[in-house]
Amino acid sequence: MMTGGALKLVKPKIQSADIQAAAGWGVAAAAGAIWVVQPFDWIKKTFIDKPAPEDK
């Protein structure tokens, strides 16, 4: 039986270019999702504006 040898021929090899391409598509998908939603008010309120001082 030659099933072991056939599996070695069919098994894909992952290359660094494949990982880079997947990471690039992930960044592009995240940027596209943020562009579609455009949560600029939430980003400004959360990260840019200083919180109001609390009076006690």
C-alpha cells in the first residue's frame, strides 16, 4: 500500500509568503470594516478627549 507516500505528496507546505498574504488581507479587512462603520465619535470620546474632572 502506498497511502503514506501519497499523503506526503498531497500535504501542503506553508510558506512565509502565504502567512504575509493572510496578514495583509486581515489588515485590509479590518480597515474596510472600520471604514464602513466609521466610529469616529466613539474613538474621539474614548481615546482623544480628556475625561471631565469629577467634583467631590
